[in-house]
Amino acid sequence: MEIRKKLLYQFIGIVAIILLMSSLSVYFAFSQGRKEEFYDRLGSKAKMVAQMLIEIDEIDAELLKRIEKNNPVSLPEERIIIYDYQDKIVYSTDEDNSINISPFMITSVRLKEEVRLKQGSYEILGQFYTGNFDRYVVFAAATDIYGLVRIERLKIILAIVFSISMVIVFLSGRIFVSRALQPISKIMSEVGELSVFNLNARISEGNGKDELAQLARKFNKMLERIESAFKTQKEFISNASHELRTPLTVITGHLEVILIKARKNEEYRKTIISVLGNIKNLNHISNRLLQLAQASSEYSEVEFNTIRIDEILWQARADLIKANADFNVNIRFSELIDDELKLQVSGNEQLLITAMVNLIDNGCKYSPDHTCDINVNNESTQVIISFADNGIGIPAEDIEMIFQPFYRGKNVSGQKGHGIGLSLVEKIILLHKGKINVSSELNKGSTFAVYLPLIDGSLLR
Ligand code: ADP
């Protein structure tokens, strides 16, 4: 159900319940008041008649009847019956037997002193009366014609007021709900107009204070993030295609030039070597891009096993030294590491080797002494691997950017590279629920620290 309708029905429901309850309270209070007042009048009448008959010797039943017949303050349809202690009627104005008094009723009055009951349209009050020498039971009955008419009128007035109020509540509720939801409808139509082509559009934040303004602000923040992710993706694609196109252009150029005329074997050889170098470069870039895609995938899509960090480091060192004989890679383990469990992480072996190779390669590549010192330590529930070098360092303005794909520092123009390595490293470390940070001083050196959670971190606590 639409919120609009839900709110309206809830509003009408609440008001209806309140109105109904107050109308019923008014009705019952009035009806109770009428009853009390009428029985009071019946009581006074019964008492007065009994007093006259029993206590004034000059008045007998016949005389009293005559007096009562002409009494202008009689109640409508009034009937008075008085019984003596033997249940014999000593006085009665109920000539047509309109009310029916049973022996049980007489006994009840004697026991309870006062009894109230209803017979048809008659309301009857039974009272116990003690005279000087005898005890009597007096019944006074009458019909409260005027009181009942008043109550009936009240019932109709309350029903009319209730119905009119409900119509007003329904109409005003509709206006109220549509006014309250107007900002939401506005946001909905603005959101409806958003698409990938106008991601720079923002939705209006209304008065800037209420919950809807907060929602709009949060939504705008999310739009900002989506926009920037889109931008990054676009940049990534253009950078990636640029990186792939460069060696392809070089290859095409070489081949076109060599095909212009017949060449000597030596020239063909040179061209082939150059083309091969470019193809290897292409291969390297596309492998990196593939690894980047793999590391960017979901945790569940990558196979994770129990891995020993020392084995990964030795493997990475061996791979690098095989390709670069002039690299010096020193690995040192803290004396705190006295158990292989303190080196075990859950991870993907190939991805972790790739990450370590990149960090060691950078350390050696960007240092004149081609040396990278690796330290392995434990802290809290994780293993920390730091890669330190005494190289060119990273300019302060580049430090924030070096983890972005294809970003290269301003001081590395002489070095080969594509700027993919560190973004790949960061993705791999994040995939392993770890983190990486860097500290560097220009022309002094850099240290990259990788934190990876241990499988059994409880060992270190
Ligand atoms: P690449 O090394 O191919 O340029 P990376 O993504 O591995 O790409 O590194 C990005 C940039 O970070 C490098 O271009 C360089 O400016 C900087 N950098 C990374 N590691 C080091 C380091 N050990 N010393 C100095 N600069 C570094």
C-alpha cells in the first residue's frame, strides 16, 4: 500500500477512535446522570407518599389516592404500591396492573433496603420504610419520558457530529498527507530524471534541516561517489588503452618502415628484436591488467588457502633475483616469530607473490644500490611485512596518488614502468583484509608496510 494511503488511513483511524470514545463517554455520563436523577425523584416521591399514609393518622389510603390524583407534580405514568410486613398491599395507585411486583422483589427490598429495576418502559424503585409501629415496602414506578427523549436526542447529535467530523478529518487528512509527502514526491521525480548521462546533477536539499534534507544530502554524497567512480573508470580505460596502444603503435611503425623496401638481414633482425621487446611489454601490461581485474573481484571468487608469509617472500625474492641479478633483497624475521603459526595467513598464493614482487621490485628499482630490506614482525593479531629502501623517495605531493592506477611519481621519468604495480598491490592486500601504508623521504628512501591478519591471531594476545 502507498505510504500516502497508509498515513491517511492511520490518521483517520486514530481520530475516529478518539471521537468514538469521547462520544461514548458523553453518552454514558448523560444517561447515567438521567437515571440517578430519575431514581432520586422516584425515591422522594415514594418517601413522601409513605410518610403521609403511615405517619399522618387522618390520611387513609382512599384520601391519599384522591390527593395524589390531583397532585400536579406527579411523575409521568406514576405508580405507587405499599406493602405491609405480611406482604399485603396497603396502598396502590396501579389500578390497571401495569407493573408486576413478585414476592421475591419484596423480599429483596427487605434485605437490601433499596432495589432498582426496569419493567418495559417503567423504572421501578423499591424502598424499605420503617414507620413508628410497623415496617413497609414501598414501590414507586414511572416512565422518564422527557429524560429518555433528551438522551435519544443526544444520541442523534453525537452521531451527526461524529459523521461530520469524520468527513472533515478525511478531507483535511488528505490535504495534510499530500502536503507532508510533497517533498518526497519532489525527490522521487528528481531521482527519476537521473541517469548515467547527468551524474553531475544533484537533488535539491529543501530547507536543509529536516530528515528529508538529510536524506537528500546523503543521496547527493552517494551521487558524488558514483560520479567519481565513473570518472576513475573512464580514466582507467583511457589510460589502459593508451598503455596498450603505445607498444602497438611502435610495432606498427617498425613493421611499416621495414616493409617499404628490401633490407639487409641485420636490419630485419634488429626490427624483430625491437618488435619482440614491445610484444613482451604488451604481454606484461595485459597480465598486470588481468591481475588487477582478478584482485578487484569479490573475495568469494578467489581461491584462498593457508599460506606462510616466509615462503611467499622467499619465492618472490627468488623470482626477482632470477630476472635481475643486480638486486639485493635481505629478509629478516623478528625474534618474536618463534612459531610457524605466527606467519600463517589465509590467502591466494599467486596474488600474494605478485604483491610482494611488486613491492620488492619498486624498492630495488628506485634505489641506486638496488637493495630492498624486508622485515617481518608480529603486532596484535597480524603479521607486518615492511619493505625499506634507501632510494629516490616519493615527493610529498605524489604520496596520496601512487596507489591510483597508472599514476607515476614526478621523479621517476628515467625508470621503466606503467604505474599499475601499487594499485594492484593495494587491491590484493585489501582482498586479504589487510592494509598497506607508506612513509617516504625524498632522496633518502621509502618504506612500505603491509599488515595481514593471521589465521590464528589469538596466539599473539
Ligand atoms: P611503476 O613502478 O610501474 O611506476 P607502481 O604502481 O609500482 O608503478 O608505482 C607507482 C609510483 O610510486 C611509481 O611511479 C613511483 O613514483 C612511486 N614509487 C613506488 N615505490 C617506490 C619506491 N620504493 N621508491 C620511490 N618511489 C616509489
